[in-house]
Amino acid sequence: TLKGVFYQRAKLIHPQEDLLKAFHPDDRKHHIIINVGGIKYLLPWTTLDEFPLTRLGQLKFCNNFDDILNICDDYDVTCNEFFFDRNPGAFRTILTFLRVGKLRLLREMCALSFQEELLYWGIEEDNLDWCCKRRYLQKMEELTEINEREEDLIENETTGETVEETKIGLCMRKLQDMVERPQSGLPGKVFACLSVLFVTITAVNLSISTMPDLREEEEKGECSQMCYNIFIVESVCVAWFSLEFLLRFIQAKSKFAFLRRPLTLIDIIAILPYYITLLVDTTSVGYKKPSSGSIYLDKVGLVLRILRALRILYVMRLARHSLGLQTLGLTARRCTREFGLLLLFLCVAIALFAPLLYVIENEMADSQEFTSIPACYWWAVITMTTVGYGDMVPRSIPGQVVALSSILSGILLMAFPVTSIFHTFSRSYVELKQEQERIMYR
């Protein structure tokens, strides 16, 4: 790069410099003065020739005063100075693009404001360098999500205000506030507390139902008073969850959109096993499929146990009322790329260390604990994730060196994406908290 080339393509004019004395009138044919927010720059026409589609590049094609005012805010004929009432800080990045051909995103600048500046100056987003473009697109996706949630909220409020307040409309609005907005008033808070209470009772009830005594009674087909009490508690909890689901379904304006929500699907998967189990228990009492022996009943029992285990999904319902769980879900959705990289790193390292340890241990160790490479895969997984069950241990010194290398590699590989995931979690938490505050303010 020749020395002073960037300075010649665009130069900052100091405030104390007198333009009338510094520049000869003939220089207007070769240079223009750009005044952006009070900061002046001297640009040769040759600099703008490379960007004819931008707002500044279009100045060369202006033939009269009206054409100039359609592009800029004001124009001084004496100094050939064009005034633009825009952000001078953002124009520094535009000036760098005109000088060097590289477009960068300032960290202190809002992505939405930067997008507006690019649209105003007629510069495409594709000119952003790859390091800034990924951060810019990530910010724009987050802003899009926030705007969509804000629009849905405003739409619900406006439709609620414009609809004529009949008795049914008033009841539906109060029902929506109770089931969807715990901060709306006392009924919403009581409803949310009851929902959390029943989720807690369900989790405790499920844990108690797995006690050895109760499992023995279930296998024998008996039901003691304790078993009966657990069934009653479970029935009451499921009745509450079913009522809650029906209330949410009734107040939803779009039933199809309501059924597509992730939390709604979790509700359905968590509630249905109870009714399916009840139906299977009712139809299978005193019935035994012909010519199938006890295999049929064993399969029925296996299905029932799997369905009962699905009741643990009730815990996911806490995401409706927990800002932390909502942040966790939003972070997991936004960090799919980072999780994919983490999985890729682990798979590559496992594919490297497992065959290496298998060859070393089978050649140099006396005991053959590593019987196959798939078995070594299991060892590599629990070693690199620093779990270390100790069920398979290398005996030879080279094998122990490989194990130490895999442990250190696992620690480093697990730590690489953590910083990015942590920043995404912090950002998501702040966004959800601000959104919650806006809802409470409304």
C-alpha cells in the first residue's frame, strides 16, 4: 500500500480551518466537502466514482439545485459543501468503507441504527466483513424476535380494546389475564402459584410411587392404602392440569397457533399418559390375550411404566412461570451452532483417542479390558467429559499417557464454546427481563 493513499481518498477538515482561503474555486471540479453532523470531510470525486450507487456517489449526477437537495439536507455553493443531518459516529464507518473498501460494525452502535444508516447511505449489508456480519445478523435476529413478541402483545391489547366489551368479551379478557399474565392482578398470581404447587406435588408423588414396597405391590397386582392415596393425588393434579389446559385453549384467539406452541405440546405429552394408562388398566383387568401367555401382559406393563415415567414432563411446565427456564430454552435455541461445534469437537477427539487406546492396550497391557473399539468409544466419552466411572482403566504407561491427553483435550474442548454460550445466556436473560418489565408497565 502506498503511503498516504487513504488520506488522499478522504481527509478530515479541522473546525478552525477556513474553507474559503484553504481551497481554490477551481478545486470544486476535483473535490467536494461533506458535512455530517458538523464534522467536515474533503473527498475527491475519484473516491466516489467507485461507488456510483451510493447516496454520495449520486451527487456527481446532479444537474441542478433541486436534485442536490433531494440527496442532501442543504448545500453551500460558495464552498461546494454538502450538509447531511446524520449520525457522525456512524458515518466514520461509511468513510472507512469509502477509503479502504472495508465495512465494520462498531460495538457501541445499535444494530438497528446501523442498518438505518446503511439504508440511508445506500450501502448493502453484504459489504460487511465476515467477522462483523455474523454479529450483525445475530443482533438483527434477536431484534426480530423481540419485535415479533412486541407486535403480538400490542395486537392482543389493541384487539382487546377495539372489541366491544360484551359480557363474554369481558370474561374472556379476564380469563386471558389470569392464565397468561400472572402480573396482571391477584387472580393471575393465585393461578400461577397453584400451577407451580401442583407441579411440585406431582414431582414428589412420582418419586414416592417408585419406592420398592409400592413396586412390589404393583407387580403382584395389589393396591394398599398408600397406593390408593398416591392415585388420588395424581388424579387431582391431572384434573387441575387438564382444567388449566382447557382454560388456555378457550381463551386462545388462534387455536391452531396455540396447539403449535412448544409448552402446549409438553402439556399434551404430560397429560395424555394418565388417561392412556387409565384406559389400558380398565380394559386389561381380567383380560388376557389368547395364545400369548404372559408376554402380552409384560408388554402392557412395560408400556404403562413408560407412560408413567413421562409424567416427569410436568416439571417443564415451570417454564411458564420461571424466567430462568425461559432464558435456558431461548439460549438453547440461539446456541445451536455452538452446541453443534461442541459435539463435532468431541466426536473428532473420540474418534482419535479410542482406536489409539485400543491398539496400545491390546499390545502392551496384560489385562484385556478394552475388548473392542466401540467399547473404547464409551471410555472416551466418559473420560473426555470428565465423568470417569472407572469401569475401564488403561493399565500400560502409554495407555495412561493417552488417557491423560484425552482428559486435557476434553477440558479444553468443553471450555471453548462456553464463553459464547454464557454471553448469549446473559443477553437472553436481559431481553426477557426487559420484556417482562414492559408487560408489567403496560
